[in-house]
Amino acid sequence: FVMQCKGKGKEAQNGYEFWGGDDQPWRKSVDKSPVTDPAVVASETQHKEEAEADDKATAETPDHATKLRRCGVRIDFLLALTFALDLWDWYTWEVVQHLVKPATEGEGRCRFAELPGVRLYTGAATVFMSHCWGGRWGDLVAAACAGADTRRVVWCVVEMAAVLNLGKPLVFACGKVEAPDRGGG
């Protein structure tokens, strides 16, 4: 698996967030300013509704929980990604804005764990981790690794489960990244 990333110079083309309950719920991811273009609002609303409809069939069922649990990512992959792209000192919001969102945009705005090259390193998570936007990505990765076998599978939700990639939680979690060999587990 090889991932291309342009560092902090590349941002998602559709870098928007939905702030439910706000008078202007669609916000630009980078500066949090309201989105006022009616065409963008309509497009983002449509994407959000499609993502929610996709999940609605299994929401609140054991099948949905199992599906999400299987979006865990092995820590050897997180380590390889973090070392190869030197993400240690990046803030988590920077990883999402400059790596995760651009990578998933080209794949129908899927979950990061659903990307074809990432899917090889996913599995049923045994550890749940929550991390805020303002935290250092390297701190999250170091915490995931603490005392663990490199095949540990973690389910990372960024910013207390409130981060949405058009209705889908961003489940985790520049140069060239080569992920580790899948090995035996």
C-alpha cells in the first residue's frame, strides 16, 4: 500500500463540517467559518443524508456495532504511517484535514479504514481510543502502542465521536507511505 500526501499544503476539496443545531450548520473545516454558498450547502446536505441512510439500515443493531468494531486499524500500520510521513508533531486536526479527508474524497468519502490499501490492516478492535483535534497525533500513536504487540487493533475516534466525514465517523485516524507487511495477524 502506497499513499501519496502533499504535506500540509494539500487540503480536502470538500473540507466541511456539520454543526447540528446551529443557524448556519455547515462550516469550513479549516477556519470554522459558515458556508454560505447554497450549492455547497445543498451538495454537502445530500452527501450527509446519503451517508446517514447507508448506516440507518443497521444502526442500533449488533450488526452495526460489529461493522464499526471491524474498522479498527493495526498499530503497526499507524506506526508505519506516522514514521513515513513524519506525523509525530502534527496536530490531529492536521492529519484529518491534510491526509484522511483528501485520501477518502477520491473514494466516495468513505471511512479511512475502508480505503482499499488501509483495509488490509484493519480488523476487530480490542482497544477504543478517543483523541481531540488539538492533541498531537504522535501522542495518540504512542498511547496506542504502550505495552502492546504491534498487531494490536485500535479503533480511533477523533474528537469524542463528534467528527463526521459527511455522516460517517472518521475511524482511524507529505510524501510516500509504505505500510508494513501483513505478516501473521
